[in-house]
Amino acid sequence: MSRGFALAAAVLRRLGPELAHDLTLRAMGLGLSPRPDDPNDPILATRLWGRDFANPLGSAAGFDKDAVVIQRTLDLGFGFVEVGSITPRPQPGNPKPRIFRLPEDRAVINRFGFNSAGREVAARYLADWRGTGRPGLVGVNLGKNRDSEDASEDYALGVRMLAPYGDYVVINVSSPNTPGLRALQGRAELEHLLDRVGAALDDTLGAKRPPLLLKVAPDLTAADRADIAAVALARGLDGLIATNTTIERPADLRGRHRGEAGGLSGQPLFEPATQVLFDLYRLTGGAIPLIGVGGVASGADAYGKIRAGASLVQLYTALVYHGPALVGRIKRDLAALLRRDGFTQISQAVGADHRQTPASKDVV
């Protein structure tokens, strides 16, 4: 990290977290973010859904909600980015303050409530970026409007306008900050939703439709996990993202904002999110690609997600505390861990903790 950027980061940490984030996006839009020049280690390359990822590390949804800094985020060294969550109509989200740092816990609590400029604004930014012809992989994460009475129609609207710009599309039914949203993870509700969204994808793009993924919560019972896995297999879902933020509050949280309502992300989420990931890989027999997210702050964390069953890994909260240089460190350390255990490519390590092989170890 350059001395100038370190100073800027120190200033941002003194500001409120939402203001600091907004200023970060503005600075990135002006080209003031760092651009690491370290090449991707070939061992990190992977192919999924017919797409080539230079490395498996991506930025999670929530960082760039309206798709305003796609290229600048890719320039940080990510193998892919995910924009959103994007709602059909613009909405302000929940009242401020709605995001809180817990620095002692390396965690954040947010209750944004899908603040979004809406699908039309996001579509313009996505179209402009696609028009540059720059290489890069972008996922589009979709949400519903708070006052919508037909959730499946909201997701279908998002698909019709935004799916043409995505390398994959995510249906987010796991944010804890939109009333009733997580109920869509129930078996009957989920089947209806996926049927409706799948039909919208087919009508819009036909055989050229991008992969469809579902993002799930960490706060799922064993029965919930089994139902989601069964529906995902039966409906031919292309992938699952495990997980969103948690409404649980570990007893050892120390941050003074630990009692705030909203979703908890960061280090305390790593273990529960990784357990859900592990269970979904087991329940689907490894037949559905998984993206692991939640508490990733090191190469060892990313490796733990991969061994638990993730083909790709995402992070966001750790950037708040470690800055963009973290991306390069994770990639270097992940490459070293893969070689240490005798792997020559990412795909060999995916789900390694489910197999009894000489390379298998406990989840990192």
C-alpha cells in the first residue's frame, strides 16, 4: 500500500462508514484507486460455466450496488465482481444510520434495506462498461422492492433488463433487511420463484441465458438447507452463493455497536457461513458450483472455503479493515497453500475436505 493511500485510508476510517464508502466509490470513479501490477499466478486460473476466471477471488455484492465502478474494482486484482443488489425501481433503503463498524471484531453490521438507484440506472452503467470491450467477468445481483406485492415479478423484471449484461445472475432472497424476503427460501416459495425467473431468462435470452444463482442466508436450519439443495438440483440451478449476512450475534462480540439491528458480516461470519457452504456441497454431491462468501480476510480463509466446496470466493468487509492490498495478499497466499498440499489447479482443491485423500485436512 502506498504511503498516500495509507493516509487516505486512515482519514476514511475517521468518517462514518457509509460516508467513507461513498467517498471511496467517488475516488475510484475518478481513477484515484490503486492498480496493483502483480500478475495472477497460473495456479489460480479456473473455468466455470464456460467462463475463464484469472483467479477465484471476487468482490461481493454490496460493494458496488449500482454498477458504477466495475472496471476500477476489477483493476484491484479481482477475478470477477458482483454488482447489486439492484431493485426494479429506485428506493432509498432504510433510514440512516444503517451501517456500523465493529473494529474489535473485524466485523460490520448493516441494515441498508436494498438502497438502489434501480434497474434502469444500473443497466446504463453496465451497458457503458460492456461497450468499452474491456475483459472482465461481472455478476448481477437482483433484489426486490420493499413495497412490492409480487416478489417473483420483481426478480423477473430485473432479469429481463439486466441479464443480458451479466456473466451470471443472482437471485438474492437472503438479506435480513427487507421484511419477508427470507421467507422466499421456503421450499414452495423457492420453487415458484425459480420457475418464474427461469422462464423470464428463457424468454429474454434463450440458449444464451447466463447462469442463474441463488444467494442464501447463514441462518438456515438443517431442514432448510436440505430443501434448498433439493430444489436447486430439481430446478437445474447453476450455482449457490453461501452466504449472506447473519442476524445471529455471537456472545463474544466486543464492538460497542454489537446490539444494532441488521446483518452481521466479517470475521464472526466465517465459521457459520463455511458450515452452510460445506453442508450444501455435501447435500448436492458437489453437482452445483458454489461461491463461498463470509468472513474471508486471508489466503487461509479463501482456501478454507474452497476445501469446503467453493469454486469461487468473495469478500467485502475485510476491505474495510485491510484495504485493497488485501486482494494481492490473498492471491499470493492461496497459491502457496495450493502448492503446499500438492494441488496444481483450483478445481482439484474444491471440496477436498469431503474426500479422504492424502491432501485432505480439516477446514482451515
